[in-house]
Amino acid sequence: MNSIRIGKKVAGPVTLLAALSLGLTVVTASPAEAAPKCGLTVTSLHTDDQAYKLEVTCGPFMAPAEWHLYGDDGPFGVQHILSSYQPVAYADSGALDEDPGTEADEIFATVIYRTTTGAYWTVRTNTVVANFWPYS
Ligand SMILES: [Ca+2]
Ligand SMILES: [Ca+2]
């Protein structure tokens, strides 16, 4: 009888240690796993006014709080096109034509979102290269 009781007493702390180490593993892994990625997609709506749907999506559990769309001019810097507080925004080709005329345009977004800890992060999306030539 005594040996069975000892066995049960040993099993308790071992189980607790296993749970603790599992908990520690999750906590240690989460900052790396939380490294966010946000993507920008631009879709033509094929309308007469050449409207485009702009959508920003971020990695799991990330809800963008706001994002800002820019045209990339390399060494000459960036130009702000629009800001949005929703994942989806719309713009016409005139607004997206950041290198006027037939020159290709390079647009990207910086996304600001709030993590589950309440911190704010800023992430730059991919750059969409297209020719937003108005009234073509
Ligand atoms: Ca450009
Ligand atoms: Ca252009």
C-alpha cells in the first residue's frame, strides 16, 4: 500500500513539470511566431472609372488598425497615396498612377496593427508593380 501512495505522489510533480515546460515552450516560441507579415493585393474592378480594390491582409490573429498606401520612387523617396482604417479601400487609376503616364508604378502599404498584448507594430507589405495609366 505504501509503495502505491509514493508512486502517486511522484506522478503529481512530474505531470506538473511537464505542463510547466509545455507552457514555457509556448511562451518562448510566441514572439518568433508572432513576427507578422502583411500583404497588399490590388484588383481591378473593370469599371468605367478604372477603380481598383486595395486589400491588406496580415498573418494569423492580426487585425490591421490602419494602413497607409505609398508610391515607391526608390532613391527619391515615397509619396503618400491614401490611408485607410479598414482592410479594404478603393482608388482609381489616377490616384495609383504615382509615376505619371505609361511608366510602371510601384505601390506598397505600411500596416499598423495592434497585437494581443496591446502593442502596435508597423509592417511593410510587398510592392505591387503595375501600370496604372488613367483613361487608357
Ligand atoms: Ca515609382
Ligand atoms: Ca504610371
